[in-house]
Amino acid sequence: MKLIAILLTTSALPLVAQWLNYPDARTPRTKDGKPNLTGPAPRMSGKPDLSGVWQAERTPESEFAAVLGNDPRRLQVDLNDVTKHYVDIFWGLKPEEQPLRSEAVAILKQRKAVDQPSANCLPDSIPAGMFVLTFKMIQAPQEIVILSEGTNPSRQIYTDGRSLPKDPQPSWMGYSVGKWQGDTLVVDTIGFNEKSWLDGSGHPRSEGMRLRETYRRRDFGHMNVAVTIEDPKYYTRPFGFKTGLNLIPDSDVLEYVCAENEKDHTRMGVK
């Protein structure tokens, strides 16, 4: 079962890393000293500051149970490491509702027999990489840098007014530019290669894919995210979804080297 393979792979990933629970002086706190996650969002130059260590909202166990059975814990994996949008970017849609072209269907069939890129120490890329482990956003005056705790390389979102490149060299993470619309950051990304998957199920992407994201930090500890994907080569129409990010306060992301001292594949009999 493809879903089981996804969960087995993600179970080998590191747990959420913390930098000795170091208290950040910029974090608003309640009277008992705990982070006040419903406090006001910080701002930089008049705009919300998106900086922080974030994790996508976890999928309720009841949603996984609808696919895995009444007791998904029987798989002996940590469901906290996986979200539904990583498992399947069309989660919740019936097969006949998914806007797949025949080319995409053929690729999905081929990928049922192989591991997703991250199982071979390659990037999950975006949007998939956002829905597994934590990532750190660092906001500067002219760009936002995103550091992943998984296999993804760093990502740069330029907010200095530049346009997207006319003829980008295909890459894992693409080329991203952002602009503010009120308190919402709108990010456009192009220039992807076709090596990565949109999710753990194997939905493909082409070099012509365009990814649009919006980020709105509604308070100190919560951010609304909307993702829209346009890829006419593999899909009959644009599609997307909305989700949320939760701040992990007083924390950090630590380095992660794929396959370093990794023994799970041998123990599980995965080849």
C-alpha cells in the first residue's frame, strides 16, 4: 500500500529539533511565562514579520483513520510527522474529481513501484516539503529565507521588486518572488525541474508549473497559507488547498544530513 510506504519513510526522519528550549526575548508571554501564541503578530517595516520556526497543522487522527482503518497506530509510525497534503495533494477529492491528464495518470502508475525522492536523500521540494517537518523563515528587508529541517535546500523568496526570470534554469526549489498585498505575502514561483513529486503519492510536476502561495500571519503563533498550482502539462485546471502553520516558540531547526547513520531501511527490509 503506497500510504504505508510513505509513513514508513517519514518515520525515519528526525524528530522536531529544539535548541535547548532557548527562550526568545521577542516572544510575548503570559503571566506564567509561557509563550502567548495568540498575541499580536510582530511587524517589520510596517508589514507582518513571518520569521519563526513553523510546522504545518497536523492532520487529525480521525482523518487518517478513514483511510488506514480504526487504529492507524497499528502501523507503529508517528502520524505527527505526516499531514494529509503530503500523503496526497488531492486529499478529500474523489478520483473522478481530480483534474488529471492521461500523462499524469501514467506517471502515477509508474511511481507506485518506487520510493519518493526523499527516500533517496533528494529534496521533497515544495509544496510537499512544507507538510512533513519544521522549517524556519527568516525575514529580511529584501528577501525571506526558508531553512528546512528535512532534505530541502534553502529557499529564497525575493521581495525587492524583481520580476520572475524569463528563462529560468530548472531547479529543485524554483525561483520565487514575493509582494505584499496589505498584510498578506503573495509568492509566485516558477522554474522547477520534473524530478520531484508534489506529494508522497507521486503526483508529477512539469518545468512549466507555476506555484502561487499566500501567507498571512494572523497572530503571533498562527499563519494562514493558501497554495495554488497551475501545470497545464499534467492537470486540466489549476487546483489548490488552504491550511495553517503553527509556530514552535523558543526553538530552532538543526542540521540534518540524509543517510548519516541511517539504519531504518535495513531494519525494515526496505530496498
